[in-house]
Amino acid sequence: MTGDTPAPAAMRNEYAADLGLTEADLATDWHGQFDSWFADAVAFGLPEPNAMVVGTADPAGRPSGRTVLLKGYDPEGFVFFTNHLSRKGVEASTNPYASLVFPWFPMQRQVVVAGRVAPVDRATSEAYFASRPRGSQLGAWASPQSQVVSGRSVLEERYREVTERFAGAAEIPTPPHWGGLRVHPESVEFWQGRSGRLHDRLRFRRLDEGGWVVERLAP
């Protein structure tokens, strides 16, 4: 750290005392509550409110995380798209569980999801791929995501090659190694900052016998 940079341990932000989240505030299900908070995040003007940290782990339990953009959600879960040969794609296939964190810190909120991962159907992946800008489509073909490359020039050369390959194509096909993943939630926690670090944490948790229960977690 430079001399003008405060130490991390000295950084503090006291959360507002008049904000809170009670059981009476919650929607009847996690989807309705997320829908409400997501609308709030959009209205607040957060940059990329659909940005989320996706955590996966390999079969040995070694975790990894990265920021990905949410591209859809419904009562079945949360959808994002990726190269299935990337680290997250491989880990989601071999150890099909993931966590999601929506870090809406300017609103003193976050949402934490945990659940099982499964591929979306091919038609859904192809429909979304067709909606992407052409440059992003070419990038999906060009990038060997998560693989070691010797330099930027390798990526630029691969991009040039696929640009020439599809130069006459009105539509670029979806790569066979690319598609959507849906996290089917087993728990969805809504976190609201409170003063004195006594934050509100209310979690919807799926029961083994079916249905959901709402639980309050200590901060």
C-alpha cells in the first residue's frame, strides 16, 4: 500500500439505522422477493445490477469464483451462459453445485444463492446466442476460455481467423461447447445491512420433503 492508502482494517462504513428487513417484509416466495429487489437495483441505477459472483468447485472441493452476468431468472432458477470447457463450465459439470452472490453494496444489500447446476436446453442457448452482438459471437468461437495462452496476439489471431471463417455468414452458429447453465436454488438469502453490524439475513431454504421455509440467520 502507498502512504496515502488506508489499511483495509481501518476501512469502515456504518450502515443506515433506518433500513431493515423483517419477515413481514418478505414476498411469499424467493422468486417474488428477488424480483422486487432486482427491480429496486435497476431503479437505483446500479452499474450492471445483473452482475453476480459465481462460485464453483472441482471434485476435490477446491473453489473458484468469478463475476458473470445473469441473463435470466424464473421460479426454476438463475441462468447464465458460458463456454462449457472453461473452468466454471468443467467444474459445474463434474461437481454440479454453485453459489451466486449479487453484491448490491450501494444499496446495503446482497443476495446469496446456493443450489444445483444443470445445463439449459439447447434451443434456449441458441436463442440467446443469436441475440448477442456479432463481435461477442465471434469471441465465443475464438477464445479457448480459461486455457493458458502465450500472449494477446494468440487471441487476436484466432479472432481474425473466425472473422474470416464466418465473413459470408448472415448468422453465426452457436459453438457446440457454449451454452447456458441454470442454478436451481436450494437456498436464497436476502441480506440487508443494519447499524452496529446487526444485519438482517433472511433465507428461503428448500425442504427435503418439498416446499420452503424462511429462516433468520445471525449476522
